[in-house]
Amino acid sequence: MTKNDDCLFCKIIDGKIPSTKVYEDEKMLVFKDIEPKAKVHLLAIAKDHFKLLSEMDGQQAELVKYMLTKIPQIAKENGCENGYRIVINQGADAGQTVFHLHLHILGGEQLGW
Ligand code: AMP
Ligand code: ZN
């Protein structure tokens, strides 16, 4: 698994920066967003550092697929029984601030668009 010493989310994976983890296995980590944009706001990251959706290779696409198969159960167990939204910000215009691919999981309430 690739790591980047300057990456905030790699530091969270390594435990160098604290986070509120809700799920972890050998491939992925899910933790609470520090500045929640909904009642429930989780971030799912792969334990493999890559920056952008547009840059992922086939193996990384498999990791994203793996995360998407795990998220329904994790969301359900964390207050998103009635649904949730998954967001991936790609690049500056989308407001991406952390360049380690992550999936936002938003829910716990009726979301506006
Ligand atoms: P993005 O704007 O898509 O790059 O999302 C980055 C997200 O990371 C934002 O929603 C931030 O609130 C969140 N964030 C930044 N630092 C931390 C941290 N130390 N722990 C948890 N979430 C963080
Ligand atoms: Zn990283």
C-alpha cells in the first residue's frame, strides 16, 4: 500500500493524527469528518494513498468498489438507516482540500440538494 508522509489522511491511518474511527479493516478506514456538513458525516478512505478519482488505476478502482460494497452496512450502523449521500470531490473546482481519495458519506437527516 502506498503511503505519503505529507498526507493528512495517511497520518490518520498511521494514528499520528487522532480521528474518531467508526470502521477499519485491512483495506479501508472510516472516520467522522471533523467539520460535519450533515448530522452524520463520515469519510471513507482506502489505506492506499492516491490523490484523485481521475488518477486511479485498476487496482485502486477495485479498492473504491470494495469501499462501496462495505458502506451500506457501515452507514446503517451509524445513523443512516433512511439513506445517505456519497460524494467524491474531484479537484479544486469541487472544493477538494485533502488529496488522498475519500468518499464523503452524508446522512442522518433529510438532505437538501
Ligand atoms: P474535501 O474537501 O473533499 O477534500 O474533504 C476533506 C474533508 O476532510 C473535509 O470535509 C474536512 O472537514 C475533513 N477533515 C479535514 N481534516 C480532518 C481531520 N483531522 N479529521 C477528520 N476530518 C478532517
Ligand atoms: Zn494519503
